[in-house]
Amino acid sequence: MDLLELGREVLRAQPFSRHVGAELVRAGPEGVEFALAVGPEHLQHLGTVHGGVIATLLDNALTFAGGMALGPQPQVLTVEFKVNFVRPARGGRLTATGRVVHAGKRLAVVQGEVYAEEEGERRLVALGQGTIAQV
């Protein structure tokens, strides 16, 4: 089974990620990419994407990237992550990327970005960094 199919299998086992609508679109040694079609249920009162939705997508990207670097089919959890929101997310689609900065035997340090696609433009909306641990 390739990394993309393995990642999709893991994602299917996550009820919350399915509920939010996260989709794994790319997975490999260079990193991962998640996508989300933005609907009205993802918005906050000002009409922009809720920060929790952005953080969820980023957490998935960071965790999946770290998990793939820590070995074949590891059980992993996010130990910590930080998110910097750089602009409000507007538009119909979000994408989140994640890549490994350093991986040891049980921990991986990862970084990622979230972009919003609005009117044909891809705009950075959040940056993140975290630590993923094999459990």
C-alpha cells in the first residue's frame, strides 16, 4: 500500500476529520497536503473560516507528515503545535501542507501552512509548527 492510500485509510478512521470534511490529496516523503471544501458550517460570525477549522486542517497535515516520517504504520499523536493566523480565510477551498523538519526515533518536528483559494488566488492564512510523538 502506498503512503497516500495508507494515509487515506487512517483518515477514514477519524470521525472528527470526516465530520469537518478534510481530504488527504497528497502524501509522500516530501510531505502531505490536505484540502477542505469550505461550506457555511465552517464559518464564524464575520463570514470567514473559523480558526478551529483552520487549526484542525493544520493539525492533520502536521500529524500525518510526522507519522509518515516515524516509520511504517506508527501510532502517533500531536504533542504540541502552534498556529499563527496571518489573515482571515475567505474562499471556497482551504489547503494545508505539512513537512518534517527533523525526525528522530519517537519524535518528529514538523511545519506547515494553510492557504485559502479565493477568486483564483491562493493566499497564505496560517503557519504552524509542532511536535509529533510515536505512542
